[in-house]
Amino acid sequence: MSENKDQKFVYDFTEGNRDLKDLLGGKGANLAEMTNLGLPVPPGFTITTEACKVYLESGTAPAELRDEVSAHLAALEAKMGKKLGQSDDPLLVSVRSGAKFSMPGMMDTVLNIGLSDESVTGLAAQSGDERFAWDSYRRLIQMFGKTVLGVEGELFEDALDEAKAAKKVTVDTDLDAADLKKLVKHFKKIVAKDAGREFPQDAREQMDLAVEAVFNSWNTDRAKLYRRQERIPSDLGTAVNICSMVFGNLGPDSGTGVAFTRDPASGHAGVYGDYLQNAQGEDVVAGIRNTVPLADLEAIDKASYDQLIEIMTTLETHYKDLCDIEFTIERGQLWMLQTRVGKRTAGAAFRIATQLVDQGLISEAEALQRVTGHQLAQLMFPRFDGEAKSTLLGRGIAASPGAAVGKAVFDSYTAVKWSRSGEKVILIRRETNPDDLDGMIASEGILTSRGGKTSHAAVVARGMGKTCVCGAEELDVDTKRRRMTVGETVIEEGDVVSIDGSTGKVYLGEVPVVPSPVVEYFEGRMHAGADDADELVAAVHRIMAYADRVRRLRVRANADNAEDALRARRFGAQGIGLCRTEHMFLGERREMVERLILADTDGEREEALSALLPLQKKDFVELFEAMDGLPVTVRLLDPPLHEFLPDITELSVRVALAESRKDANENDLRLLQAVHKLHEQNPMLGLRGVRLGLVIPGLFKMQVRAIAEAAAERKNAKGDPRAEIMVPLVGTVQELEIVREEADAVIAEVEAATGTSLKLTIGTMIELPRAALTAGQIAEAAQFFSFGTNDLTQTVWGFSRDDVEASFFTAYLEKGIFGVSPFETIDRDGVGSLVRSAVQAGRATRPDLKLGVCGEHGGDPESVHFFHEVGLDYVSCSPFRIPVARLEAGRAAAEAKGSDSR
Ligand code: ADP
Ligand code: MG
Ligand code: MG
């Protein structure tokens, strides 16, 4: 890369623009953009990510860099009329990291570069403010010491605290010049001792070392881990911004602040932000002193305030989005230090997108890119009533959303015991491990005091769809004494707590839960146009309409009964992509299944099956009625039969006890034999799916007959049933052919008997690698494919979800082997590539092959984009995720269109 002789490694702020994020990083590109918009940005220049890459690859900065930096520095000095570190009037600069993607808290910035024992007195004289000069110097030594020389930050903080304590004051602004002078001395000693070298007095050396430190910060362990998890490529490197200093710590007519161009919570236009007088840089976020609301700036400095408001309007119109801003006021002069498109809450994302459409700033297609399915999902969880009085106990990481209330329990055993007796419980642990699994299942929610988003608790809870707050460090959890302490408050086992997995907040007592207005809207209980509909619902309604207009993928539901089917319809489902039939063999019908399994003769078997037939037919009639006019894919029985038999241990005990009493029950004995016979080491890979249909005579035939008769009944009642029969776990076309022949015969019989033409289609799931690999052959016998990506993920990776999520996924996520669980988001490279090739092979055999997916991935935002790309006809997911799938299908289509038209 360094062969390119014309390559420039340094860009003045006047030379860049916002499209150069690859080269200049996000911060640098936006500083350049603001400079070119004529906004007051302190002059400076950016060292490119290319220079960083050379440094990281070769261990030294490119040879040309030093001269280029010198030239740009000279130009900067000329512009500012003073030299870097000049002893009587020093130019000071900040050295700021800034990669293409923001990596919050990963890399550092050093302010006030250029101060030394000599120039600090020059700065004091020039500014007429001795205190300011020494305050700036102590900040430099502190930041430089920590970031560049690797000194333990606490050493400085402790020294600062000591100085305040000695003077009996609490805030740093109460320290005067003399105190700060002493502190600088102390800080320099700390550096010399801890870093083994003196704090450098040469300004250029300070700058060069700081630049190198920023380069190196790209490869700290925490930065590497962060990138692996966020899937940010590790070879991008960071840019470095050298920016002339402006000072917010020059007294009460100076200050520093952050602002948003509109309310990041509601999207409303207005004045949002915080301001801190007489402060520098990070004092605002660090919470050292109390900030004032930005609106108060109007009274403090009207001219700067008015100018800031005007600039915010300029930025919003220019970026066509909410921007966040860092600014500083130096003695009444406003300076812009940073801007970027700002983060926002889920609700605000929807409102802002529609507000910007109304302002004519963006198109409907662009509006779709401003919201995400994750945000919509967040808006659909029930939430705690914001109005209700509640006592906040603490706050942790929002690991798995939802609002959960229950009695505190501190071990899994109690969680299970209490929940069996009908109590709602919250499992509280320091951290969880695989032994806690039962307790987690039994709980409403999980709360831990340690661990992050990839901790065991977080991963497993997300997998289960359970509310979880983890890493709430203020909570002192004492599992031995079954209690937790937060400050003065002690929560004993049995006390009620409430946890909010969307915000990470933990409350004492029961906080009332209210349904989400967005769900009320999807349920049809609230109308977007009604007077009482809030802005959020109106915005969601509009965005959903945009998505439905452009999307190509249809969205179906995984629903097993009429009730779920009706909800799915209300949520916008265009059919059922997966109706599991296992529930049709449970409850009172279990006995008939037992008889079926124990049958010795064809007669007994048929008797058991014909007892099941009318019951199943009734279920199907209800379902087809609920989904009248829409396709319903019914999957024939999939799970291993032993799941319908009594538990092996329980039954063994019962039989043993009976034998010891000498009154063994004949039926129990036979049942036990059957249970033993059907017991499998690895049921996931055993006798299930189509294999069951092929070895249990009459089973699939009975199911097909129930479907066909139900469809005929609906037809005769002038309904429009559209059943599709789906065969699970097919690995080879022969399996499907045999089932299909039988099914066709049954359907023909029913058609003849009822005088109807049913037009039932027969297809298969593609959920085994072999099925995907031979999809071209299988398509000869299948009218449709439905990718079962849950099982396909398990079989492609060779692991079972229940086992691995609890045992080693945490380690894999922490090591960055997965960015996200392959059960949450489809593994594009592995599982995805099988899906892609099976689509092609299937369509090559049968061009009108209908293609869908019915794994839970069908409702996952990322995965929906993948299914759009590979050309499926529909995705199918649980009813609750349908709106998310509709939105993401729309976004995928709009994105594809947008990229050709722009
Ligand atoms: P981060 O990415 O962590 O926000 P920044 O590089 O933006 O780091 O800088 C940290 C703080 O220092 C910010 O508050 C920023 O506004 C302030 N700052 C950076 N450069 C200057 C400067 N040249 N003059 C005054 N303040 C600055
Ligand atoms: Mg910043
Ligand atoms: Mg399956």
C-alpha cells in the first residue's frame, strides 16, 4: 500500500469531507465536513487510517509521515500566529483518536499537548489567568500519563482527591493556582515513578508520542475484543486528529457542552443537551460537577446560544438526521468540536423518521433505513408503568428485554420449588452457570451482579426469550445468606423485585406492568388514526405501511392453533408457514398414543389411529377456518415418540414398587418395555420425523386424512382452505417419494368420497445437510421447500442447542468465535451457503418451487435480509415477531432498490 508515491498521509480539516470516513475516521470526516460548511471548528489536521495501518504492520510510521505532519503543523502555526509549545504564548493541540466506526470508550484522546514547565507560565501570562494555565497543565500530565505512558489512572485521581481533602473542598474548581501548581509537581513525581521516565517537556515529542499511542490503542485487548464482537474488521486502523485547543476552563464566561439537534427520546424539535461552565472536555460526561440543561445557556450567554441553535439547524438539514454535537465556549466564542448522526431510543427512531419525511428531508425508502427490526421489537415488550411510583435499586446491563416481577430467590433449587407452587420468582445470582438452568427456566427473570452481554445469564436468557439484567454491580449478592444488599437496603429471599430487561433497571417491590401501545395497535385494539393514539403508534403505522408497500418477501406465522393463527393474522401474517402437529397428540390423547405404540396387531393399531382421526380433523377445521384464503403449511409429526410416553425413571419406580407389592400392572410393564425400546442416546438424531412415518404404519396416513377431510369440510362449507402438507427431516428423495405416494392415495380417496377437488400440495423441510446437498433430487418429489434453519444449524455445526447454549456458548462468544449465536442470526457462511445452494438446485429442477423458511431465524432482522437476498418467497416466524419480519423484509427491499438508484 505504501508503494503509492502520491499517497498523502495527512489531510487538513479543509481538505476532507464526510464521505471519507474510511480514510479520516468518523470524527475526522465530520470535522472536515463542518469546517467546509463554514462552521467554527478550531483548525487542525487528520492523520489517515492508512498511516496507522503502515505503523501497525511494520512497527514504524511511514517515512513520509514526519515531514507531512511538520508541514501541516507549520501551516497551523502560521494560521494561529503561534508555535506549538512556544514558551511565551504556546499553541496547544488535542490529539484525538477516531476510527471509521465509533468504538465507545475503546480509544483515547489527550488534550493540552504543548504545555511544559516553561510554556505554562507563558499561557498564564497570555490568558491573564494563572489558575487556568496550571489546571490545563495538570490535565495534560494526567491524560498523557495515563494514555501515553501507561500510568495507573487511579494514582492521579487519588492525588487530586488528597489535594481537595487537604483544602477541605469537594470540587476541582475550588483549587486555586497554588494548589494546582503543587498538584502538577505531585503528578510529575507519579509519572517519573510509575512510568520510569520524566514527563516530556518537548512539545513535538509530546505530540508524536500521543499519535503513536493512539495508533497503538487500535490493538489493545479490549479494542480487539470489541471489534470481534461487533464484527468490525481488525485491519481498518484508526485516524488521529490534531486539533488546536479551545478552552472552556477560562472562567465563568467559558464552558463546554453536548447537544442533540432534537430530543433523542421523543424526536421533538427543541433544545436538548447539557452545559458546564468553566470546564474542559470530558468533565461534562464524567459527572464531576453538575451540569445545567442546555436551555439555561440562553441566560448565561445569549449570543453563543443563538449561534448554537442556528448551527444545529444547519447540521440537521445538512445531515438530514438527528445529530449530536460537542461544543466549547471560550470567553464568549463558540467552537464546534464534534458531530455525528446521533444515537436515539427506539421510539424516537420511528418518530424522527416520519418527522423527516414530513419535513421533506428524506424519502419513504430512506425512512425505512432509519429504523430497525430490533427497535420495533423493543417497542413491543410490555413495560413498567412510567407513571407508577417505584424505588430504583440499581442498574445493570439490559441483557434480554422485557419487564419481570417476582419474589427474590437466590438459588436454582428454590426457584424451581417456588415456581412449582405457583409463585413468580426472579432468580438473583452473582453470575449463573449451567447448574442454574432449571432455575432460569422456572423464573420470570434473571438478575446478576456480574458479567456482561455475553455472560452465561445473558446468552441463555436471550435464547429462552427471558427477561435478564446482568452485571448490576451495585447489588451485593450474598447467596449463602440468601439476600442482597444495595446501600442501606437489604432484600431477603421472598421480597418482591422488578427488573426491566430493556433499560437494565432494578426496582424494589412490584412495579405495575402496562402493555405496549404498539402491540395494542397491532392487536387492533388501538387505531393509528384515533385521537388517543400516540405519536409513536402513528409513526409505527406509517413505517409499516412503507415496508408493506415495497417488500417482496411474504411473511407467515409459526402457529399451531386457531388462537395463535388469529393473532398472527392481526399482526399481518399472510399464511402459516409452520403448524406443528405434536400438540395434537398430547393431553387426553396421550393415552391413544400409548395404545398406538403398544399395539400388537394391525387391528389394535388402526383402532388407536381412528380414535385420533376425528379429534385431529376438528383441530384442522378450526385452523383452516381461522386462516381462510391463506396458505397453511402443516408439518407431519416430528418429535421422537418416546416424548409421548411416561418418564422412564418415574415409570421404573412405579413398576418396581408395584412388583414389591406383588401387584404388577400388565399395562405398565408393557409400557416400560416400550419406553426402554424407544429410549435413545441422542433423540435429536434418532427415530423422528419422516423416519417415524415410515416405521409406524398408518401414522402419517391418519394425519394426511385428517388434513384432507378437514379441507373438504371447509370447501363444502364454502370456505377457501389452502393446506400444504410438509414432511419433516427428509434426508433423501426416496423417503419423500414413499410418503408422497401414500399421501396422494389418501387425498384421492377423500376427494372421491367428498366430491371435492382439494389441490393440496406436498413438500418437505430442508433441515439436514444431506437434504440441502441433494436439493435438486428432492425437488423432483417436493412442491415446496421450507428451510428448517434451527435443525439445520444444529446438524451443520454438529451440536444441540439445549446442550451448547448452556455449556460453552458463553466462552465462544467471549473469545469472539461467534459475534452472535448462530441460533439467533443465521450463520451466512456455513448454514447460509447450504441454503443458497439448495435454493438454486431446487429451482433448477422445479422452477415454480415455492421456498420459505420456518426456523426462528425467520423473525430475526439480520437473517431476514439474508433470506431476501437468496430469493426465498416467504419467511415464517412466531406471531409476535411478524411485524419485525415485515419491517425487515421492507428494509431489505428498499435497501436493494436504493443501491441501484443512488
Ligand atoms: P471522545 O471520542 O471520547 O469523545 P474526543 O476526541 O471527542 O474523545 O475528545 C474528548 C473531549 O475533549 C471531548 O469532550 C472533546 O470535545 C474535547 N476536546 C477534544 N479536542 C478539543 C480541543 N481541541 N479543544 C477543546 N476541547 C477538545
Ligand atoms: Mg467526542
Ligand atoms: Mg426440525
